[in-house]
Amino acid sequence: MATTVFHIEGGIGKNIAATAVIAAYKKAKPERKIIVVSAWAEVWMNNPNVARFYVIGNTPYFYKDIIQGKDVEIYSGDPYRTTDHITKKTHLIKTWCKMAGVEHNHEGPNLHFNFRELEEGAAYVNQFRRDGRPVLLFQPFGGPGKEHQQHPYSWTRDMHPSQAQAVVNKLAQKYNIVHVCYEFHPKLQNCHRFDKIIGKKALFAMTGNANKRLFVDSSLQHAAAALGQKSVVLWVATQPKIFGYGIHNNIGPKKEYLEGHIDSYLFDYNFTGTIYECPYKDPADIHDVDEIVAAVEQEDKPKEEPKQEPKVKPKEEPKEEPKEEPKKDKKS
């Protein structure tokens, strides 16, 4: 059977975005069996477009069974290293589809849950609905974790802790704010800290059960897009036209520094937020706290129905009674 292998390196958000690429590829070439090799099994579980999944580094007999003498296509290149991505010409998903030789026809990311994952996600959110206030799921700090990130705050894509706290203070009376984070991330007051280690799919299911979502450019904004859940997403040194989704309310910084710095080579800034690269002189120069608060509260306002002119019924003309024709005698 014709087989296609996608070798996908990188973080979990990148893998969620890749589900859109696989969907586009399968649509274009339905006859080919797709194998995904990645570090993030949970993203690909139950995906109907994927015939088999392998964890990177655990691929025994792969060459012999899958490649040698077989009808196989292999896509192991990194879209981050392409001209279109480096020059910020096209969205990551579109760039990736181009690498695979297929058209991108608006396919979006997709995640497929079993009922236990959905139950767990709902249970984690529902524990914070004690007083009737809606739940705001809040991820102000993202990243790959302390093993791969030197500092708990990454200026390139996180909210500054002072601005995150200011947002919480303005919204805390109206919402039960659940701060989703790793254990090493900065602590915030007036909210519920959620740094429990749970399955990624259960975590993603939480986005579908929260009333509101406020994220940075990290895995939860990809998951929310996959679930069709509109969110407010904040951006600093990465751009929504490359990594974001139209379903979200994307808010950029007050000022962007797109030229990079003296050490910039193929990318303007290091993804993990190297300290000396930061071009901002004051955290308050990054985001407008009031703009963020207004964006979160925007959906609370009832939408006004469009005013319509009263319909005037046209005057009915008097109906004429049909004239009866004279009856003819039947001839015998």
C-alpha cells in the first residue's frame, strides 16, 4: 500500500498545527496511508487521517518495514527552515502544505477526544464554578518547560508578570480565573493556580469547558482553534499571521520590533526569550491592559438586534367571484 511518512519535530503547539497539514494531505491523496513520527502521541491519538503513529526514537525496523522497496513518500523537513516561513510570507500551515505538495483549502487544526478525556477536562474546570461566576481560563506564560527554557518568563511571547497581574486584578470580581501554568512559572494573586500535571488532551478539553479564554502564543491557543473556541490571544515577537487563527481575537504589542538585533540570523528573536535581545525599555510598552480587559469582556455584552422597518402589508384588492358559465344540455 502507498505510504506517506511525516516526521514532525518541535513542540506540542506545532504538532496541533500539523494536524491541519495532514488533513489537507489526506484530502488531496486519500489513497495513501499516513504515518506520523513525533514526540507528542496524544495529539495524534484517534486522528482518522493517521494510520499509525511512532514516537521519535522508538522506531524499530522502521526502514525495513516502511521504506525499503516500498511505495513511500517522506516529509521530514522543518517548515521553520523554509524561505516562506523565515521571510514571514505565509502562515505555518500553508507553508507546510506547500512543502508536502498539496493545496491548503482552509483546513484547520483538529483534535479527537475519547469520552474520558472530555470528562476529565470538564471536571477540572467545574471545580472552579463554586459561586456562579464564569470561568476564565488564563495562560499568560507558555513555553516548552524549565528543561528547555532558561527563565520562567519569556519576553518574546509571554505576558509580563506585572501586566498579567494587572489584568487579573481588573477581572477577578467578575470571573473565576484559572491560571494554567507550569510549576516554575511566576505566581499570580487573586486567581486559582492550576499547575497540576495532567494529560495534554484533558488540558485541551478544559478550553472547551471554560466560559472565556485568554492565552498567549502557546499550545492552548492552537487547541482552542482546533475546538472552535474563540479566545483572546496576545502576541509579542511572534505574529498571528504566521502562527495564529482567524477565529481568535488577536492582540499584538503596542509597538513591534521586527528588525531583530545584531545577532539575528534567520529569525528576528530567539523563541525562548533570550534576555539581552529584548528591545522594550518598560513592560508597560508591550501590551495595553485595558485593551485586553475590554477584549475579554466584549462577548459579555448582548448583541443588539438590527433594527428593521415595520413591514407594511400591501392593500388587498377585492376578489371577484368567478362567473359561472351556462350549463349545456347533455345530448343523449
